[in-house]
Amino acid sequence: MLRTWCSLALGCVAILTAGGAGAQAPVALDRQKVSTFVDGAVEEALKTNHIAGVSVAIVDRSGVVMTRGYGVAALSPRREADADTLFRAGSISKTGVWISLMQLVQAGKISLDDPINQHLPPDLQIADQGFRQPIRVRDLMNHSAGFEDSILQNFIIHDQNRLVPLQAFLRTHRLHRVREPGLVSAYSNYGAILASAIVTHVSGQLWEDYAEQHVFRPLGMAGATYRQPYPTALATRLGLPAPMPEADAARLADSFLYSGGALEPKGFEYVNGGEPVGALSASANDMARYMQALLDPAVFQKAGVLNADTALAMRTGLPVKAPQLAVWRHGFMDFGPSLGRPAFGHGGDLVYQHAMMIIDPDDGVAIFIAVNTPSGLPLLSALPVNFFNAFVGPLPAAPQRAADAKAEAGKVVGQYEGLRKPAFRSERAFIRLLGASEVTATKDGDILAGGDRFYPIGHGQFQRTEGPGRIAFAETDGRWRLYDSDSTNPSDRVGLFASSEWLQLIAALGLFVAAWGGLSFWLKLGRKDEPGRRAGLMLDGLCLAWACAFAVVFVALAPTLNDPSAIVFNYPGKVLPVALWALAVAAAATPVAAIVAFGPWRPSGWSWWRWSKQVLATAILLALAVTLLDWGFLGYSGWR
């Protein structure tokens, strides 16, 4: 579901207000040239990047330009992908939530300024948790409700027997508020799930029923569904919605991972309790019909889904107080800063399947692409950009480099930590570690961030050197904040002792000390007359405890070495909680051992060199204990 922003919102006004129907003459696409172009790009990527299957849909205002499937949807038995193959759309699912929410607004049943508790059932209402302002409906739509995040433990799973209904999931997975609403956008699955809960509560229908009856089927999207493939008997036993029809399940694209020179099937990725935000399955033909409506509000109105004026209103931004580059367009992502042209839409990511939908209303063109293999991510990024450049028109000239480039770049270097993270539970440690990003400066005043190179253009903004894309920096509460181009995950610069570099350094030193001291412990057992034997055994025994804890951590994480994304499905597993408690025991024993060894058992026969080594080793272990405590690696906590 693994995208940076601005300090001057005025520079984005044209982007944020663009997109009205008829803003300019629509582009007339040559169907044959488009097909030839896309076929060549996709076929090359299938071979080069070892992608199993790809789904593509392109439309303009005159109709469908092309819908096509490439590669394979399944290997056993082999099934080719086509325009009716159902690919997983990931977070593009959320766009159905926002359309449904606007249906309720249009009907006068809710208002964007209503507190969300006004429309949630009592057992799902959100406590103020010390914050003054209530969360409003609009705060859910622009991802500024101020929730922490959670993605590990039970959100995406392989085992269908662990599935729970949406409302039960929300009751047991209650995230905390960590900032006032309306301040800054930080992408929130939880906020979107709450929005779907509002739809179900106000409408009185299950989400899957509502979406099909009020959005997808009226638009002619015959196969699009949030339902997932599991037995009807399981649905009855667990209280789940009716499953995906067997005929549709037979058209699903399997998920794959290219590993060891071969495509490895990875099983169906069940979205657990958060179906409205990630479970959508849709074909190229389905998405073509969806994008036609998003391009032309009259299609929405004719289908009875939204009035044309409501559909147009959804293209406008819902700003927050932070100086972000992009402003969420009623739940749709603003792609202006990232693509360099006025466009909106949404991306979607599960673990193995990924998708992108981009609508350019001014030019009257839209594209959808989905892949069922992570190695297809480069194609997902490159194809839309190359398509727009080739058929819609080249981008405007890139802005000039700032005169004080080196000074601008030098100010913002450092490690950054995203706001989209857990604040509680042990998963915060892993998300914090995996989500750390580094900004470095080059000799000529460019910066490297997120695998891309940018140059400063003034006012804290940096332009990507190759292709479109922009990020920005601004000082917030005394520290630099990095704003991403899509307003999904702003990040704050952290100091050395809060950085992942420090964690890795102190962990490496701690591992060395633990191994050295653990070996020394076994050697001392045979030395009865060694000076300071009791103190030495105490400190070396402490090292042995750390060594054992490290060993259990390795055993817990070993299954993810070949496929790190597997942690999403397996977290926490049976061994990881034991490993975290082993670390907690070793950390708690560290000050006790230090006090005893250097206090009552203080040896008199140690040399100056021996004292220095023991004090340094103990200091390293104490620093490791404090660091692990700060990160959240000591002891396990999770959902009930």
C-alpha cells in the first residue's frame, strides 16, 4: 500500500483548480498508435522485469481507446491475462468510498463539516483523547484526521480463517489520535475505513452491497467487487459478507514474486476488515468504464451515481494548514506535482499486486495499469508518464536551478522519519526502521532522496532532475519537514540518536560485545582462581543473555530474509514476541548487572586495561538497552 510536498501553496493554485470539464479541447487519441506504443512498452517490461501479468485500460472523452491484458494470470493451470481478468486495485478501492460518501452528502444525509461521531455507531465512535477539535468528515477525505498508522498484524493475510467482519475489525483495532485534525495530511487506511463505516451506518447496507448497487453496477462495471474468494460456509461461520461469485473468482489474477530465476505464486492477498480501502478487484474493462465517468461528470449523472456538479466538486482540493505541494481532491490524489500536469486519481498497493489510475480531465485522457508482480513497479511508474508525454504533449520547461543551490541543499540533509507510522504496539519499531529515509547532498548542490535526484528551485522546493516530480521542505516546530509530492507521508528530520544509523551502529557494537562476553563466560567457568571472577562472570553472563536474545531475533526474522514483504503476512508469528521479550529481559538485566559488578562485587585485582574494557562493554550494552526502549523493541505488544 510502499510516495513529497511544498512551502508555497500559491505555486499550486493552477493545478488544484484545474480539471473542470471543457477546460480545453480534448486530445484525440489514435487508437492504433496507442495500442502499438503500449504493446511495445509492456511486452518489453514483461521480459526485462520478469512480470507475470499486466492489465491496461486507456480512455478518452470519445470512449474506450484500449483495454488489454498481458502475460499470465495463473500458472497452474496456465491462464493468460486478458481485458476481463480481475487484478487487485489496492488503495484505488478508496475512491469508491469517497464517491459513496459524496452520495450521502448530495442526498443531504451528512455534511463534510459534520463530526464523524455524528454518523458512526456508538461502539465505533472516536474519543477526543485529549485533543480539542473533533474529527470531521472532510478530515477523513484529505487524510488529516491525525491518526497513527498500522499495517502489520492481521491487515493483509493469506489465511482466510483469520478474516473478521469490518465492524468487528474496527472494534478491536482502534488507532490512537496523535495530532489535531486538519493540520497536515498523512495517508490513513484507518480514516478511510471509518469513512466506509459511516456509509454502512447511514445507508443501513453492508459495504460490498452498497458499492455494487450504488456505484459499480450502475456504471456498467460488471465484475468490479470488494468481495473476496472464500467458501460460503466460512462466510456464515465468521459473519463475513457473501463471497465473490465463483465465476468471478475464476477470473482473478494470482499474485507472484520473481525469485531465484522463476515466478513464484504467492496466494491470494486477503484484506482483513479493511475491504473498502484495499480489496477491490477489477478488470481493464471495468476500470475503463470507471475512468469514463471520472473524465466526464455527465456519465456519473446519466448512471444515477452522482450529479454532474457533485462529480465536478470532487475534483477540487480540501486544503490543510501545512504547506503541502498537493491537496487531496475529495479523497482523490492530486498528481500535479508528481506528474507535472493537472491530473488526479489514485495508486494502489498490496504486497505483490500494484495498480495506478490517472485522470487528466483537461486533456480528456485517463489511464489505468495494474501488475501482479512487484517487479512490475518500474513499469507502473514509467508507462503513464511516457504515454502522456507521447500522446498528450510534452511537459513545460523545467524550472531554473536556484542561485544558492549548495546552501539550499546543505540545509536539508539528514535522516527523515515519516509521520505515517504507529505510535503504539511493537510494530512501531519495525515500521519506523523500514520507513526511515536519507537525504544527502551532492557536490553540485543536488540532493538524493528516495532513490531520485533533485535540484533546488527556491522557496524550499526541489525539482526531480529526470522527468517530472517535486518535493519540498519547510521548518515546522523547530525541525525540517519533508513534504512528498502526493501528500501521503510527510516526514520529519531526526537527530543522530533517533536515526536508524545509530540503531544499526549500537546494535552492531552490542552484538560484538555480546558474542565476546558470551565466549568469555564459558572460558571463565574453568578458571576458579581468576581475580574478580564473580564480577567477571556477572558481566559476561549479561553478555550471554544478550547473545541469546540476538539469536532468537535472528531466528524470528530469518524467514523474511529472502522476501522482506512476508513480514506483513506473518507478523508477529510465534518467535518474534519471544525474541522481543528476550531483548527486554537482557535490557532490564543490564543496569542490575552493572550495579552489582561495579558495586558490591567490585574486583580489586583487575588491571586498568581490564577495567576499561569492562566499563566500555557495559556502557555499550546500556546504550543499546536505552536505544531499543526508545524504538519499541523491548517486549511485545499488539492487537488483542
